[in-house]
Amino acid sequence: MKSLPPLFLERLKTVIPEDHLEAVLQSFSLRRPLSVRLNTLKSQSNPVLEMLVQENIAFEPVVWYKDALILNDGASQDLRKTDLIRLRLHTTDVSLGSFISQGYLYLQGLSSMLPALVLNPQPGERVLDLCAAPGSKTTQMVCLMQNQGSLLAVEPIRDRYYKLRSIVSQSGAKIVRFKRMDGRRLRVPPTERPFDKILVDAPCSCEGRFRIDEPKTYAYWSLRKIREMARKQKGLLLNASRLLKANGILVYSTCSFAPEENEAVVDWFLRKTEGRFRPLPISLKGISTYPVLTQWQDRPFHPEIRHGLRVLPDDQMEGFFMARLMRLS
């Protein structure tokens, strides 16, 4: 019988509240529904919804995001037969968000839509997506910005970089510039002003995407990998702090349960930046959450960590962590 790594399950018991633990464990066996985001750069919602109805594709709205839909179980095959959407599979990804649309709809996991909403980039702002591939959140942020302002998308890996460029181009985005480099080494030239907002949706151990029936999703999980990811996450977050303007907003997110990649990274960052950043509360109506950790393995965290947010996995959402940080000086 297939099973998730025993050490992962043991650790999960100390992260998830006891009254939610059984449901969370069951969520690793669930097949979540297909979810899509409307590409408002190409069409406002009404024409797309009318086309879905004409194609007999059943859907329901997402109460907390007007541009998202949940499709019925058979919608994936139905969509492949329409001109609304064409799909490409990125074999390096394992989530629903790994299917990238090239038309009016963009296939994206619901939890994956949250970080851009929390960052809330506005038209005219200067925005940085420091870990941009495959482009889910990049294109979402351009939609939120109504294609006005500027967005720099950074990705170091060659194949993922060119897929990112292709997806952004096909979305109709006009305000995106690209850099193929490690986000830890990005610098802002003296002639350019700092960024208003930065998203660090960091590479992680992807624990929130584990599925019992897909061993490849957890085949390479280990404490060593978690430690490796945490080192990279700290470097990305610290460099992002240097690129942000005073009073600018930085959102850090992962799809991991591991405290070493979440609260511990933010705790390290707050101490490293010595009071130059303040965590801000995150308010998301309609999202099931559970408390962030105040300590891990007898190590207490910075008291302001309490403003972070953990998304409770269920039949629609994957596990996610987010922190929203303001630069004070």
C-alpha cells in the first residue's frame, strides 16, 4: 500500500492542530476539482462564461475571487475540444497549476492564486516577481494591474525561463520584462527606482502538493532537501528586501508545511533585517486557515510571526503558507 514518508507524517502531527489532522491526512488522497482563472487581459468574464455555457461545460464561481472558476469533473476533456483553451503539460510540475493555458482561461490551483491577491499589485506600480516560472502568478499580477505599470519576471533555469516568456506573451501581457538569472543576485541599477511590491513565491519542498497515489510527488522528500530549500529561500527573501522601496510590500509564500521553510525563514529574516520590516495581517474571507506556529522544536519565533497565514488543505485547496511584510526604512 502506498504511503507518504513516515517522518513527514510524524512531523505533520506537530504542525496541524489535532482537530484538523485526520481531514488533512485524507486530503492527500483527494482528487481536487479543476480550477481556472479568467484571463481578463483578453476578455472580461461575461463572454467567457457565455462560451462555457455554450460548450456545456459546468462550472461554479469561487466566492473569494471573482476571476476564478471551479469546473466539473468532466471539464478537462471538454475543454480540450474547445477553442477557449489549449493546454501544455510542464513535466517538472506536479500540481493543477502545471497545466498552462494559452487562451482565455488559465488552469491554476486555487491556493496558487492567493499570493498575488495578498500582494495586490495595482495599475501603474513597479512590481517584481522574483521566482516567476512557470508564469501563473506573473500573468495573474498583470491582470490585477490591468496591464498598466511594469513587472519584472525573474527565472534562472533556461527551459523554465523560455516557457515563462511564451506563456506571458500568449496571455496578452504588455508590461513584463524578463531576466534569466538567480533571484539572489538580482540588482537594481542606480538609474532605476526600487520596486513598489515584490512577490517571492519561493521554490520549496512542495509538501502541500503531495499525493499518495503519485509517489513522484514525494519521492525526493527529505530533511536535507528542506534545509537546502530554506537556505535558498533566505537568500531570495534577503535580496528582495534590498530591492523594495520604503513602505513597499513584500509577500513571501511556499506550498510547504515545513516550519523550517515558513515561520523559521520569516523569523530569520525579521532578525536579520533588524526592525526594517514589519509583518502585516492577512485577511482572506472564505479561506480555511489554521494558526501559524509560535515555536518549533523548542525554538520560539519572533512574536510578529503570528500575522502570517497557513491555508488548511481540503477538497479544493492545497496547503500553503504566506507572510506579508512592509519595509519601514
